[in-house]
Amino acid sequence: MMAHELNGRHALVTGGGTGIGLAIARALAGAGAQVTITGRRPEVLEEAAQATAGLHARSMDVTDEASVASAISAAIADRGPVDICVANAGIAEGRGLAKTDLEFWRRIMTTNLDGAFLTIRECMASMHALPWGRVIAVSSIAGIKGSRGTCAYTASKHGVLGLIRALSVDYMGKGITFNALCPGYVDTAIIEQNTTLISERTGMSAGEARAVMVDQNPHGRLIKPAEVAASASWLPAPGSDSVNGQAVEIAGGQV
Ligand code: NAP
């Protein structure tokens, strides 16, 4: 994206202090947007905001409706209506069906699906009246296909895709598009956490556990957060108005 293409735009990125969200927030700020980054850990957000011009920290827990409503309305009061909403916050943990108790299921769904719903609804409260807007959700390859031992995560990410597709129909012709990014395994803290979990459960070494994830990407390597950000960047760029309701796979090959 060109340096000043998003001048005057307000973007909000959940989970914007780390990993994929931070890479997207930096790319949008690099194109001139003012970017509100949210998450539960204020110190992580502050550090990110201090390192990059145009990023603004705001604490928000996507599982808490009141927190989402108050944080987004405060961001709107500071920087105006949200032009670009990036619902990225999420957690990933694999468990087979028998070990998926309701508490675990709810934790995954509340963060990944309820969180995306609440974020988008509160951003749309200001965006719906604008002539132009972008909603981008970070789903996953798990939003498109099933994989072993991930029923709750996969259901939550399929849900995110359903939400995006339905909203793209609801707001058709109003200048606002809704799309989902569907990455394969990306080199972030989630990979580190999963490496530890796989090692603990299977007795594999860290290297072997990491290779299990690398092997899932058809091109045989982890994806960089900046590669996901590059896809997030063309959705608000000129010429993207007709891309709507799509699942953009960033997985290194066909899935
Ligand atoms: P990450 O660095 O762990 O990012 C997750 C972000 O979500 C963190 O900034 C975290 O901030 C935030 N978050 C988690 N729970 C939250 C809550 N309840 N309220 C507010 N914020 C919350 O990992 P990542 O890989 O960049 O993940 C970003 C998204 O990409 C997730 O939706 C994930 O499912 C998706 N994804 C990742 C991969 C991958 O391989 N890494 C692949 C496909 C899709 P706090 O902890 O400070 O709240």
C-alpha cells in the first residue's frame, strides 16, 4: 500500500499488540491510518504503540461485552468513526472431542467467535453511516477445513467465516466490505504455545512438535506475520471495492 493511502482513516485492530495483529496494525499505520490496538495486556499494547507512530493502545477484553462497548466508544471519541475494523484477537488450543469439556469449548468460542461478533457490532455502530468501510476478520485455514484434534477451534473459525459472509450480504451496496483472512500456521506466540502443548502430550521434542505444524503448510515453512499483513493491506487499498464476503487463504498452497 502507498504511504498516504489511508490518511484520515481510523483503524481498530483487536489483538493488535502482538503477532499477526501487530503486523497488520503496523502495515495500516504505515499507509497513514491512525490505528487503535486492543488487547488485555496494557503493557504489551503500550510498548507496541511507543515503537510505531500511529498506533494507540486501548485495553479491551473481547470476551466482555461491556469492555468491548466502552473501549470502542472511547476510541471513536478519540479518533472518530472506525473506518477499518480488524477482528483478529483469538486463542488456539487443540483438544480431541472426549477431552473437550464445556468450559474449554466456551473459552474458545467466547474469545474467537463472540469476540469477533462483539468487535464488529460495536465498530459497525459508527461505520454503518460512513460511505466507505472495511471489516476484516482473521479466521484461519481451520475456518475452511477440518483438522485432527481441533473441534472447538475449527468450529469457532468456521463461525467467524459465517459471520463475515452473512454481514457481506446484509450490507451489500453500502460501500462496506467484509472479508476473512485464513492463514495456515504463522510464526507467532501461538506456535510457541502449541509446541509446548504438543511436546507435553506426546513426548516429542520441541523441534519435532514444531515440525508437525510446519508440515501442515503445503510449502513446508511457517508463514510470517508480515505476509498476512500484506493481504490485509490490499483490502483497504483502492480497487478492492468488489472483493466482498471472501475467505482469503494465506497458507502456502491449496488446502
Ligand atoms: P498471538 O500473538 O497470541 O495473538 C493473539 C492476540 O489476541 C494477542 O494480542 C492477545 O492479546 C489477543 N487476545 C487473546 N484473547 C483476548 C481477549 N480475551 N481479549 C482481547 N484480546 C485477546 O497469536 P497470533 O497468531 O497473532 O493470533 C492472531 C489471530 O490469528 C488469532 O485469531 C488466531 O486464531 C489467528 N491465526 C493464527 C495462526 C497461527 O498459526 N499463528 C493461524 C491462523 C489463524 P492479550 O493476550 O494481551 O489479550
